[in-house]
Amino acid sequence: MLVITPLERAWHFRELIRAVVRRELTVRFRGSMLGWLWAIFGPLVMLTFYTIIFSRAVGVPASARAHGVFSYAISIFSGLIFFNLFSELAYRAPMLLHEHTTFIKKSIFPSETLAWTATIRAIVYAAISFGVLLVFQLALSHWIPPTFFLLPLIFIPFFMFLLGVTWFLMALGSFTRDVTHLMASIIPVFMFATPIFYSMSDVPKNLQPFFKLNIVADYIDMMRDLLLYGHMPNPLLYIGTVLASLFVFAYSYRFFMRYKAVFVDVI
């Protein structure tokens, strides 16, 4: 009897993730003339657009005037990177199992890995936008604060949070496609409840505790402190956000695995 060691199982899992992520990224740019250049061109267009809009038409909020228009544009762009990463997965996760029905029904396929591949795929694309952000940060301010090296302490728990959200929405979406329409209705509203075009300091004091319940908003706020302003995040905010992310990760995984055997019959 062939026995597979945990190390061999981990290696096969890693190779499976790499193969699926490579295929996902290839499909994303299939048929386009520029291919991967869109991953760079798109963020550049967004950054230029927001710089022009907020310097000419809308104006800069009072909390951001001390840092200037270009710093404000970078602040918006950094918030959009995190929010777009979350929204892409929230939109797509409810249909992930339906997209891979053939694999799930006709082979012994670990359906939980779909969340890993979707999340890694989205993060790879977001990482390109983040690279554009760093280039502009260097070009405009000529420095990156030392706190930049603490960003993995933000990215790792945020990755776990995204993975948990994806598992949870995958499970719900397998039972009803209404989850997809619900996400399409909620996410645009949720965007304005997230400090992308403003900072948490712009929110009235009596409403700030409610805004801080938004985990995505907390991650954006902490990321800006480390990357743009060179400040350490509030320790209590960081600990609370990480604990909430770990809870979402653990609960969602258990929820997904509890109903995993049922997915074959309902998708």
C-alpha cells in the first residue's frame, strides 16, 4: 500500500496551487494584445485619473491638505488596492464552485483549494499595483519610511481574512446563486463605508467606533500608517483586527469543510 507522507502531500498541494494560479492568470489576459502590460497600465490610469480629479474638480479633504494633492492621490490608490482585492474575491467567491463543477463532480478534487488559488491569483494582480504605488511613492516623496518593512505583519493576517471570506462565500454560493446578486448590491455601498477617499479622522467621533468594525477599513488605515506616514498602528486596533481575521479564517474553514460533502449534490 502506497503511503504518502505529510511532506509529499504538502509538495503536491503546492504544485497544484501553482498550476491552477498560473492557469487563472493566463486566462485573465487571454485574447488581449497587451497581455500582462494591462496589470501595470490599469493602475497607472487609475492613479493619474484620481490625481487630476482631486486636484482640479473635487478638491482635497481638510485632513489631507497638509500632505498635498499627489500624496492624497497615492493615499486613495493604496486604499483602492486593498479594497479592490477584497471586492474581487467577494464578487467571484459565490460562483467558484459552480465554475469548477466538472472537476468537483468527476474527480477527487480538494474543493477547498479553489479558495487558495482565487486568493493567490487576486493577490498577485494586486501586488503589481502595489509595485506601481511604491514607484510613485519614491518618485514623489523620495523616501519610503522604515515602517515599510513591517507591512508583512499587515499582509499576512489580511490574506488569512480574505481566504476565510472566500471559503464562507463559496459555501453559501453553492446553495443559492442569490449570494452573487447580494454581493453585487452590497459591495458598492460598502466601498463608501470604507476610508478610501477619506481617512478615519474625517469620520465624526461618534461614528468612528462603527467604522472600525469594518475589518477592511482597519487594514487600509494601518497600511497607510506604515507605508505613507511612517507611523506605528494603534496596538489595540492591530491586535483586535488580527484576532478578528483569525476568527473569520478558522470559522469559515470549519463551515466550508462541514458542508463539503454536500456541494457535489447542490452545484
